[in-house]
Amino acid sequence: MSDPRFQENYDKLRRQVHVGKIFHLALPLRAEPQSFSGANQVSPVRQQRISPLLNVAFPILLAFLVVVFTGTLELVGFLRATHLLLVVGALGLIAIFVTGRFMQVVLSPIGKLLTLFTVWFILCIPMAIWRGGSFGVFVDTWSRSFLAYILTAGLISTVAQSRKVFHTIAYSVGFLASLALVVHYYDGSGRLCLPGGRYGNANDFGFALLVGLPFLAFTFLQGRGVRKAAAVVLTGPVLIALAKTGSRGCMLGAGMLVLYVFFRASKAVRAKLAIAVPILFVLFLLVVPSRLRDRYITLFSSRNDHTNQTSDNTVEAAGSAEARLVTLEDSIWLTILHPLSGVGPGNFPVAQNGLAIARGERKGQWRVTHNTYTEVSSEMGIPGLLIYLVFLFRCWKVLTAVIRRKTISAELRVMAGTLRAAFVVVATVAAFDSLTYNTNIPILAGLVTALGFIAETQRSRTNVTSSGESALSMLPEPAFEPAWSGRP
């Protein structure tokens, strides 16, 4: 027969453990040291309970992302005049401030780096060769990009919300491509883009389409029924529009994305890719006009290599590649001349014009660097470049930490893999295009931060559950009698 005192103590301890599990699951938990690679890269700040206001404000983020990735408001004059995007973003930021989520986002590892980059941006303005130009870039472009990061990271709190954001980006990019094909607008070089707005430049337009491809792949792989069918239908216009942008940097980014997926995929997926890629390449040759095919052929080749060819398009494209090499060399030279603060954000065309005149040329090219890394170094100095590189590395490391944690939900790890594929695109295209102040990159970083918070919450809950189960397993089962100790 069981000792009544033991039975009473046992039941009391069991209730304490059970209540403790529930209590700890309901409260915010501080991040504990992790034993896997990328420890403490997810979030060093205290996890907080989800505020109902954040859930109410979440649709604001979806609307914001639709506007950014479709660019539709900028195509309509009276809607552009209303500054609806700023109004929508301001409402979301108010919710983030009121709930206290702002400091959590800013104090995350990625948030600290973007904040530091912003502070350095401001410090570079007084030392710029054209202060008004740098101030204009900050007000009109970078400040909005930084706030887009806070909006994205601050309004996503759950896996379900992350899933909706991924689908929203996928559908928005698909709509963007379809709209561009319907509008059928080509710039002076015969490259597809949208007139006016953020996608009036074919390179920026192609970058947005290429970044959207991993999100379409996620929607296809994780979706069912209508979602899966929609992903298949929208991928076609995206690929066609991407090919017609004539962006050589995006084509290299697409090639790197295929290689990344190929080496990360299973043998079955590799076999499918080995069949699909050649077919897509043949279709690419059929869809792309001869003028753009000539442009792709002359990737980084010299004008002199094509002077004997009869195609004027080839010579023109080779001249464009040669001009890019000149701006690349000038951006490196300006970095050497201004290693601390650069020539000022947005001031490279002005400074390059001065270099060209000093060489005896009539004027400069008045173009951007077409290289994000040298754009940062020439406009914000070596410190700015280091901050930006560490920012990209930290995004990659957070995603790697999420993917490697097996106790985190499978869907969250798939999302992290999707974002890592998107950052493969970012890192590649950045070497051939100017993306320093591009809004899409901070939005991707905001998604990384949000996934990091969610992963940290899942990990903490898993640890609490495991601890509670371990404590219960050490207690003797009530069906068994305890050994007598000899005391009354």
C-alpha cells in the first residue's frame, strides 16, 4: 500500500511541473545559447507575446507589399499624387511603435546593421561633393527602404502570416510580369519595362522578377489546388518578361540561382532540372528578339571584339558593356581617392563626370556604377561597404541557422531556404547592377528577421516542453510503491 505522505508530495510536484509548462509557454522567453552553427544569430532580444494590434495591422503589410512589387500605383497619375504608399506604411509603423515592436526589430542583429548603415549614410551627407543630392537620396529613397524593413519585420509574427506574405509576393510579381507584357512598353534599347515609377528601369524591373521566382517556387511546392496552379500559370509570364528585360546581370543571377538549386536539390529534382533547363533555354532563344540576343552574347566583351560583325545591335551592346567597365574602374578609383566617406550617397555620376573631364574627355557618362559593392564603397567609403557586406552575411547566417535547426517546423525551414535562394540572386545581381538603395532588399531582410523571431519562439517552446517532459519522466509512476527507507 502507498505511503499517503509520498502520494501527496508526488501529486503536488506533478501539478507544479504541469502548471510550470503551461506558465512558461504563455510567457515571453529569453533566447538561450544554441549549440548549432550560427548560435545567437536568430535574435538576442526577449521574445514578446503577439499584440492584437499587430494582428489587426498585418493586412497593411500585405497591401504595402502588393503596391511595392506590382508598382501599379505609380502608373496611375492621380493615385501617385495621393502618396497612398506612404499613408499605408505610416499606419503600419504606428502600430509597430505603439506595441513596442519597434525596438525589438531595431535591436535584432540585422536591424542593428541596417540602423548603423543609416547612421553612416547620414554622416556621409555633410562630406558629400553634392550634399543636396545625397540628402535627396536619403529622403526619397533610403529612408523609405529602411522603414520598409521595419514594417516587414515588425508586422509578421506567425508562420501563417509569413506564408501569406510569401504568397502575396509571388502573386504580385506574377501580376507585374503579366502587366508589363500587356502594356508592351520598351525603352530606347528595346528592353521591356514599365513606364515611370520604380520599374521604369529594365534592370530594376528584371531584378524584381528574378527575386520573385523563389517565392513562386515556394507557392508551387507548398500550395495545393488553386495556389499550385496559379504558381505554374504565373511563372510563364515572369520568365518571358525576365528574358525581354535584356538585363545581363539578371541572366547571370538566374544562372546562379539554377546552379544553387541544382546542388541543393535531391537526385530526382536534379534529373528534372537537367531536362527542363535546356528546354527553357531553347524557348528563351525563340522568345527573345535578335536585338536582345546580341546584347546577351556580348556580356562584358569589348566593342573591339565585334567591330567586324555586321550587326549594329551587337556593336551597341558591346559598347554598353565597355561603358560598364569604365564606370567600374572609375568607382574603384574614387574609392581609393575617398576611402573614408566616399563622394557621398548618390553622387557617383557627378564624381565620375569630374574624373572624365580630368582625363581630357568632354564629359562623363552620368550613369550609376552597375555594381552595388563599388557603388557603396565609392559613395560611402570602405566603412559603408563593410557594413553592407556584414549585413548580407548576417542575413545568410540567420537563414542558415533556421534551416539547420531540426526542432523548428518544416515549413519555416522551407521559407528560410526560399529566402536564401533569393539572397543568392541578390548577391549575384549586385555585382552587375546598382541595388544599394533598392527597397526590395530591406524587405527581404525584414522577412529574414521575422523568420528569426518565429524560429526563436518555436525553439524556446520546444526547450520548455522537453524540460517539462524530462522532469516528469524522473518521477516514479504512482502505480509503483516506493522503497521503504526505514524511517517511520
